[in-house]
Amino acid sequence: MKKATSFDIAHMAGVSQSTVSRALSDSPLVNKETRDRVKQIALDLNYKVDKNASNLRKQHSQTLALLLFEDPTNDDSLINPFFISMLASITKATADAGYDLLVSFQNLNDDWHAEYEDSNKADGLILLGYGSYTDYEYKLSQLEEQGTRFLRWGAPDENHPGVSIGSDNFLGGYMVARHLIGLGHRKFAFLGEANVGAPEFLARYDGCQKALNEAKVDTSSMLQIDAISTDLDGFEAAEKLLAKIDHISELDAIVCASDLIAMGCIRAIKSKGYKVPHDIAVVGYDNIQVSEFASPPLTTVHQNTLLAGELLVGNLLKMIKNVPVDDLLMQPELIIRQSCGATSQC
């Protein structure tokens, strides 16, 4: 007979695989009734947790591992600029705790989950830049099943494996749109993916939509153009957007899902002979360092990367000490500069 897996138990119990892992480890995040049901099914199936990797976890390397997902960039760094400042914060917080930091580039096709679950390279993992967890949920579930301590920067939801720390992107999108509405803008467009494959961007889009709906702004004609977080994609998405309208007066404001998209968008607008913010307002998201020095300086949403790095390291160290840790959402901050469309108020 085929050896039973945690996925078999999840199917029979009607829960997610991550819930099975939590139940079998007596996690307080799973209620007692579910824990008991999962354990009984595991007993019936003669399911055995592989203790080898779990035993390795009891050893301590005094090292944390930071796994950075390779991002498309305009240079050779392959690091989204948003994560650069967070990397510095993580490095400092790790050193302050007396740990070493192992930094590694990965991509979704690599078998990084197997490498770290079966070795003692690090006591815990931090994942940065991995987008939607659904693209690699199986790998995270394997890490969780083996007892590997890990957390990720990203959008939390009730189904994801492990622990997530992220920013309240919905609130950030809401704040941006509310500010633009307050300046008198009514005709909006959104540049950035707005689907489940890009949960942070989707939350920013949804927050923007909520603000427009509350202000009784008609969103039926609101244009949305997909773009990943690069200057080039922002430029091309803005060109597509401008090609869909007959005149610039049909748009008041363009909400961009990231600062990089916004800066490409501004470049495209200027290439058509228009001015920001005189002809159209443009706002970004992330408050990366160069956003302040864009032309014009970019209105954006700040995510506290210093605090984020401290929280990622601090909570991972708690997990290593078997202290329960929950998902966490940080509060964003609206940074108002000249690109928002009303210089006297920016």
C-alpha cells in the first residue's frame, strides 16, 4: 500500500494540508475538535511524521537564512528596490540577536524547500519577494510538515501555510484614492495586476475601489492595465492606457501599484507631451528611495521596512524558541508629494 501523506489526511478531514500540519503539532491555531479529528484519521491511516528533519531542527546553527526571490529589474541586481532597505534591517536585527545571516537567491522552480528541510544550514527561514503563496504552497507545506521554522513577507490569509507578516495593502490603496478624491479627481485608472496571483497589488486595487464607491464615484469606466513592478512595465502599461482614451481629459488620476510602475508611467506621459501633475495626477506605492527624487517627486504609500525587518527576525526567533506567533499586518502611511495633482496641497 502507498504510504499515507498529510495531503491524504487533509482530504479525508476536509481541511487544508497546513491545518493538518498544525493539528499534528498541537498548534493552538487549530481548535481541539479539528485537532482530534485529524489525529484520529492519521492514526487510522498509520501515518508517521518523518522525525529526521524534525530532529535536525533541535540542533542550532545560530544562523538565519534569507531567501530572496529573483525579481526582473532594469539592472543586474535582481532585487526589487523595495526589499533593499528591508534587507539592511534584517541584517542588522539578525546581528543584534547574535545570529549570522545566510542570504540566498532563489526562484520558484528551485528545490530550496528540500535543501533547507533536510539540512542544518539555518535555524529558520525568511522568504522575501515570493508574491502569491499559492504558486509554491506545496513547498511551504512540506517545510511546515517537517518542522522547519519559516515566515514570509506577504499578504496573510486564513489558508496559507506558516506565518506571514505584511503591510495592510487594502488600507494603503484606500488612503491613496481618498486623498485623490479629496483633491477633486473623479476619473481614475489603475496600473498593476489585480488578480489572485498578485495579492498585494489586488488588495491595493480593492482598497482604491472601496474609496471610490464610498465617494459615489462611477467605477464602471475605470481602466485597469496589468503591469509587474518594473519601470519598463509601467511605461508600457501607461502607453496602453493612453491609447485607450481619446483625450487626456478623460483621466484625472492614475493609481500605480508600485513606485517603479509609477515612474515608468510618468515617463510615458511626458513622452506624449503631457505634464504631471498639471494634466494628470500619478501616485505610486512603496516609497522606495528614488521616489522622492522623481520628477515630479512622487506621492506614494510608505511601508516601514525598518520595522518590517525587525518583526521578521524577531518573530522568527520566537518560532525557533517554540513561542506561538500569529500573522501580522503593518499600518501603511501616505506620503504626499508633488505628483498628486494639487501642488499647493502636496
